[in-house]
Amino acid sequence: MGMFNVPIRISNPNGGDETEFDALVDSGAFLTMAPEPALRGLGLAPTRTVEFELADGSVVSYGVGEARAAINGLSVTTQVVFGPDDVEPVIGAYTLEGLRLAIDPVNEVLMPVPRRPRL
């Protein structure tokens, strides 16, 4: 699958400032990740610590909390990982599902899911 970046706005779900990242769309990632200092600057704080397995098989622990994410005019409260200071922001499947966006790897764009969800 092709990899591409799109802008994502992250904000505190309780209101206030927001910040925009040019983030990698990664369907192989479950959660969205951004640098911890930027997230804390929005007044966000981790609510738990989670272990993650990286592509090389190593295991790391990061804080996870809630934030509001907006892409292409759509917005949803989602889980975010408080990553290292120099991490490239990543948009994971959890956020994409919440926004009902699908990946078009050929055209390197995110597209609305074309059908109604089932209950």
C-alpha cells in the first residue's frame, strides 16, 4: 500500500487551542500518534499507559489519552498516543474508522465511506 500524508487538526475535546500536523496515514497502525509536548500543550494528558509492538518487534510503552481529531472538515473524539518528541505524527485506523474515512492508496487520498454503517 502507498503511504501518504494528510493534515490533521488535534484539539482538546473540552475546547481550547488546536494544532495541525502533517501526518502519515497508516492503516497498519491502530491508534493516532503525535509528539507528547504538542499534546500536553493543548492541555491533554494520558489516562493510561499501553505497550505497543513496533515494526521491528520491539515493545515500547506510551501514554494514551483522548483528543478531538479533524480531517477534511470531519471531527471525532479519538484515542491518541503521546509519542516521543521527534515522532512523525501518524493517523491510525481507530481515528479513520471514527471519521468514516477510507484510504484510497492509488490516488493517495482519504475518502468518505460510501455506505451507511450497520447496527
